[in-house]
Amino acid sequence: MKPSLFASLPNPGKMEEIQKEAKAILSLDLFDGARFEINKGLNPNFAVTHNISMGSSVAAPSYEFGANVGDERMLLASRIDHNGRLTGRYQHQLTPALAIRGMVGVSAEHSQDSLQLDLDIKGSHSFSGLRYMSGGVAMATYMQSITPSLALGSELFYHHGRCITGLHGALKYGSADRVFTAKTGTFGNVELTYAHKVNEKVGFATEVQYYHSQMCQFGIGAEFKLRHATYKGLVTSDCTVSATLEEKVVPGIANFILSGQINHKKNDYKFGFGLALGGA
């Protein structure tokens, strides 16, 4: 039998994750005030977390309790805050090629309840997915490797409540240290990203977002991994400068986190510090 044209190509991954190299640099863990996290593993398959936030200029003090249980194939994670807002996440790798995922959110007033169900189908050189979201939104995605460096994808979605149908297209091109992505859709949105891994300790990324003459935003970010710390910085076209520093005070046990953001145009300043404690 003649081998398939795509037989030797790599798996392109999920369409929703094609920007992961850039987002890993551009997505900063920003917060203001003080934040404390305590993570405790009770056994290899079960862990609990306690999160406390206070002193924020935009949010009230809060406490959140979490519990995670799982193994190599299954994960069940839940969070509940002091207002009774409960969120849960479940994922199960049924076979090497088939996985299911689910997320649910429930609040005391039920006005923000949410549900999301996913089915992932992983091929040798393609990735397909089906999704249903509360509100009557259904989506289908497909990514296909064309060459070892190029992958193309498409996404079809339908909103039952508003009778809206849309189509998105995606492109990913790159190598181990350089990745360019492009996404566009029927509503005139365009997203471009580029990530460059200089070496194991230094990386840069940039993105452009355009939404049908309503918004055009540009950002450039950098990541520096030091021996016991990670620094990230981001500058965006709306005159906002953001930065985070995570210092591993005791590797695997205690991390100290600093977060800062300045918007020169709005004269808005935010600063936060956090402490994360974790261990078996």
C-alpha cells in the first residue's frame, strides 16, 4: 500500500493552543494587593489548596478552597470561594487518541452558571475537536499538518440562541525556536503572533489583534529565566507597561511573586506581592 502523503508529519496540536508559545510569554500573572497560596499534597493522587487575596483596589478580599484528585489519565479539580461560587474541571484520557473534558461553574444567584463539554480526537498528523457551551454554542475544530513546519486549521461555530454561524481559519508556521501564527474569522477579526526562543533562558513574543475596526492592539513581551527566578515584561499599544517577577526562595517549597502594572495614559498604577507555599 502506498504510504499517506501526511504519514511522516507531526501532530499539530489543538487549534485553540496554536498561540501557546507566544501566550506563554505574553500572558502575565497580574494582580494587585496581597495574595497567599498554600498547596498541600496529601498523597500522590490528592491535593488541597488555600488561596487568600486582600488589599486589592478593584476586588474585595476573598478566600478560595480547592481540591484536586487525579492520576496520569484522569484529573478532577474543584474550587469554591467564600461567596459560594463553585467551579469544577474534569478531564479523562480515554485512549491515546481520545479525551473528554468538562468545566462547570455554579453561583449562589445562578445568573453566571456555566457549562462546557469537549471531545478531543488526536490523529498522527491532525487534531479534531467538538465543544458545547452553555447558551447553545456548538463548535467544531480541525487542525492538519501540511509540512513539518506548516499547519492549517478551521473552526465552525453556531450560536443557537442568536442563530449566528461563523467560520475561523488558522495558520501556524515555525520551528523549535520560532513560531508565527495567524487567525481570522467571518466577523473581520485578525490575530497575529510571533514567538522567538533565543535560548533556554530568553524568549521574546509579539502579537497584533484587530477586531473589525473596533479595536487594534499591539503588544511585545519578553521572558528571562534566571537560576532561581523568572521575569516577564509586557508593553502594549494602549500605553500599559506590565511586569512580574517570581523568585524561587526555596525551590519546590516557597515562591515569592511581585506584580506591577502602569498605564501612563490613564495614570493608573497597580502593584501586588504574593507568597506561594507548597509541598508534599
